[in-house]
Amino acid sequence: MVYVHTKERINVLYITHYPDLYGANLSMLSMINAVKDAVNPIVVIPAKGPVCEKLEERGIPYYVIPFAVPFITNKARTLANLLKISIKICIYVFINLPAYWKLSKCVKSNHIQIIHSNTSLVTVGYHISKLMGLKHVWHIREFQDKDYNYKSYQPRWMYRKKLERTDAVICISNALAKYFSIENKAKVLYNPITVEDSTKKVVKENYFLFCGLVLKNKGIEDLIAAFGSFIKLVPDYRLLIAGNVDSQYKQFLTAKIKENESSGNVYFLGHRTDIMDLMGSAKALIMSSKSEAMGRVTIEAMMNHCVVIGYNNAGTAELITDNKTGLLYDTIEELVSKMVYIAENEDQRIFIEDQAFTYSRNTFTEEKFGKAISSLYEELLKK
């Protein structure tokens, strides 16, 4: 699909805070595709990266405008870390002053009507919309601290004030709206997901799959502990961990794997481009994050005929109906029992994956999402 701008469509500037092809940007691409008949999209990214190729393939114009976000990884408040925070705040101001000037030029030259900030970390969209009197949509896709360990430079109450003062807020789950105390303000819209050739089933292999950034907050340590217990009960299984991991943290996890005697059965795959194939062949995907905002990979797995075993909280608990469209667990012991259940009950596994496939295909469509976003834009411009 190549986009051709027309005068009849709404000119929307989408701002994303990173250039890689992870969940938020994949969801942004799906969102733009969903509103293609109503919107002239333009994207701003802070640096060149893999998302540029996807934008170019689709004929979506984009600008590379370096900007910083007012967040830092939450670490112990040692003197060294406080010094790093101070330096980052200075860099934030130094980078963002010229960014505002470049953004204002971009807005004027493209006759932008609405600015859509693609993640909760993007604050420049809010500020430039206020400076230029434009409508602003803030898309909240993460908890910040609970999932990615991000802490804002500003107090939490100040950030919430911005959310309250913006024109519209979209949250990708009810859990997010509740966390930011904006239930009355936010419109909850689950991300649309499109999976090519998802009607085809493939032969399952004896492995469980973890997919995503390998972080402590994603529950990876609990998963490794559970798999160590599981492998003693069902020895012919593997655990595949697909996603980037810090080298120091990988060493820590490797030591844990060695401790529970599962070294020969656990594999770190790094970043992969064949995730859909891995899902299709897996007996189950494990969504072990204890604070998942929604879980794009949960829906992708459902659409790939892959059962999801998920931690019973936040967005994951909203997406999965236990024993119907997936399995939920609360403790490591429960995770072990659910893994054993999937390994030993083939008929029930097939039943759950079929139910999940039908549910996901009927619920998370671009068509439904596109209508909701287009209506939101139109309502904003009427105000």
C-alpha cells in the first residue's frame, strides 16, 4: 500500500520516540494502515532505523528530528547515578530546544491538524501542540516504571496533569487507564494486529517460547525457575528466549539456568525476524510479564494458533479467558502445572488455540480500530 496525500483527508503528525521495529512502532504502522482512507500520515522519528524502511515501502513521508524523552532507567540513587541524571537533563534541554523549532516547521509546511504521540514517553508532541494551538492525541502503551523500569524527570502528578490537559488519550488496556488514574478521560482501544497466512496450522514442536525484551520486569527469572522444575517432569522440551538481552543480565540468567540444571534445554535466540514462525511451531508462548500493558505478542500468538500461558495481571488478564482463550497463572508453581498441562493434554491444547484464534481474528481487527481512530480525529476537529 502506497499512500497518496489528498486534501480530503486529515493531516496527522505521528511522533514516535525510537526507530526500531518493536511493539509500539509495529502498532503505529498498523494504526496508520487502519486509517489510510481518512488520514494523510506523516511520521517523526528521532533517528534513522529499521522503521524507516517500512515507512518508505508504504510511501509514508517521515522526518528525522532528534529529540529526547524526559525519562531515565530507574536506578539506585547513588552519587554516580544522580550525576548521570543531571547530565541527561542538560542533554534533554539542549536537544529539545532545536527539536521544537524543527517540529514547528514540519507542522506548518505540512498543514498538520492533529499531533498523535505514539507512546507515553513522547512529551514533545504535547508541548508543540500547546505552542501551536493544535489538537493532540496521546497514545499510552506502557506503564513506564512497572514494565520498562523508566522514571520521569518530573513528578508523577505533573505528568498526570499533562494527560488530563491533552485533547484525547488512548490507552491500550483498562489496566493502563486505571494505573494513570485517567479512566474517565481515556478511550481504551486494543492494538490492531494483522498476521499474514494466519489461517494455516503447522506441526508443533516440543518447546515453549518467550518473546520480547529480556528484562527482569518481564518475569523472565520466574519463567526460568519454572522451566527448571518443568524439565524434571517432562524432559524432552526446550525453552526458546527470543529477544535482545543485556550481556551482563544474560550472564546472570545463564547462572540461574545452570543452577536449575536446564542449561541444555534453554536457548537465547537474540532478536529474530521469524517470530511468527517460532510462534506457529511452539506448544505455547509464555507471557510472564507481571505488568504487561497489553501484550502485542499475546495476540500475535493467538493468531498463529499458539496457546498463551500468561501471568494473571494487567493487560494479559484482560486478553485471556482462562481455559478458553489461554491459560492464566499466579505463582511459579501454577506456571509449572500449566506447562505440564499443555505438554500432556493435546486435545485441550488444540481446543484452546482454536478458541483463541477465533477470538483474536474477530476482535483485534484493523477495520474496527480504524473506524474508532477516524471518529476520534473527526470529533476533535469539531471542537
